[in-house]
Amino acid sequence: MSVTTERARLHTTIGPLGLLLIVLLGGCAEEPLPQRPITREDCLRTVKLEDLPGALRQCDRVVAAFPKDPGPLNERFLLHTLAGNTTAACRDIARATVLAAAVPKNKLDPILRQDLEVRRSSCADDAPARPGG
């Protein structure tokens, strides 16, 4: 049997719509969805209290993507606080406060600046008393 005869037999058995379907399905491959770039607001965008570890991992990625921005550290403070990890929360606020101090006053959101001050103060109030002072 020749190739031409085989094709003709296949064509009459399946029909033109069947061939079209085979070609279309054979050429289909699912493309991955494009990933949205990470933004500084992603720390608290989709927080679910039942998945605090997942929210912290997401916020860790934001902090890593914006290492000189005090905002994500301020937001991660909230997540650490909700998780009961005041040591990590206060470490984030201390670092965020240092970063914010390097930003001119008129360039940093005044609400963020106030949040940092209040949270830094709460960490100082919660710190254990040091021996001798």
C-alpha cells in the first residue's frame, strides 16, 4: 500500500473535520500564565489568617524585592505580630526606621513615618529591662 493510498483511506475514514481536530489538538500546548510583577503592596494584599505562614513567605519575597523600602518591613511587622513573633516584628521595625531616616521627610509617606514611630516605641516599651539601668 502506498503512502498516498494510506492517506486517502485515512482521509475518508476520519473525514475533513476529524483531520482538522487532530491537527488542532496535536498542536495545542498550554502556555503558562504571565506572572504579575511583585509590588511593594503585595505583603498584605491577600492575607488569610488561617495561612499566616504563607502570608509571611509572600511578604518575605516583597521585602527581598524592595530591600531599601521601609514600607514592606512595616507591613511584615504586622504579620509577625499576628503570628506572635514580637522579636522578628521589632527587628523589622528597627530596620525600617533606619531606612526611613535616610529618606528626606517630604519624600516619605507621613502615615508610614508615624506608623514606624508608634511601632518602634511599642517595641521599646515591650523590651525587657536591662540589668543596671
